[in-house]
Amino acid sequence: MHIQIIAVGKLKEAYLVQGIAEYVKRLGPYAKVQMIEVPDEKAPETMSAAEEALVKQREGERILAHIKSDAYVVALAIDGKPLSSEELARQVQDLATYGRSHVAFVIGGSLGLAPAVLARAEQKLSFGRMTLPHQLMRLVLMEQVYRAFKIMRGEPYHK
């Protein structure tokens, strides 16, 4: 299976970089993992709605440039459907079983995802109603992807 994590912005915090690297290493026996960071759009603290839309559009174009045509796209969005770890594992297993072995998880920037990215996504996934920093969300996502593979294989970890 090929897992792509496409995220806006560059990780700067060493602890997050190390944590993500650890999960990429742990996932090695199960899947090929590719982390793609697209540059965030420089924007002032206060913006009009039109300026915010332009920022999301430009970031969205950068994201879409990395999504392959055969990828099953999962957009992380606060208004998405929440899944348990077991449900995520079942979904990943089903995708692999039915020939959708390329999964792209997309994490937007501080303003969220562009409408074009959401339109390309086959699923919107929520990790809850709380807002998490998008840098931290990468680590949380990697842990859950790893947990999903452990659950799928019936290996101890998820208890």
C-alpha cells in the first residue's frame, strides 16, 4: 500500500519531526509512506474573506499538483466524519482489497482546505470538533495510520 501525507507548511519543531520519522519507520513493513510538504501562502494576520479565499486557492493548487489520478483522497476537515481507530483500519483494509492501494491524506494550512481540494476528496475525515495545529495533526494522523495497520494485522498495539 502507498500512503501519501500532503500537508501545507514546513515542520519546524524537532519533536514533531522526530515523532513522524518514528512512525514512518514503524510503517515500513506495512506500507510505503511519502510525506509531502507544500509551501504555505504568506498572509497577514488579518485578511478579508477574499484574501483568505485566495490563500486557500493557492495552497490548494499546490496540494492538487501532488495528488495522483488513482489516489483515494482523504481530506482532514473539522466537519468531516469521525471514525474510530478500528473503523479507519477497516476502511484502509477495504481500500487495499478493492484495488485502491494509493491513499492520500491531505492536511490544510491554518485557514483550512480550498474548495477544489475538498471537491477532489472522496472522504472528509474529522479527528474531533477541537481545532489542532496542523503541524501536530500530522503526528496524530501518522500514529492513527500506524495503529490502523497494526489492527488490520491483528498485532498488539491498539489496546
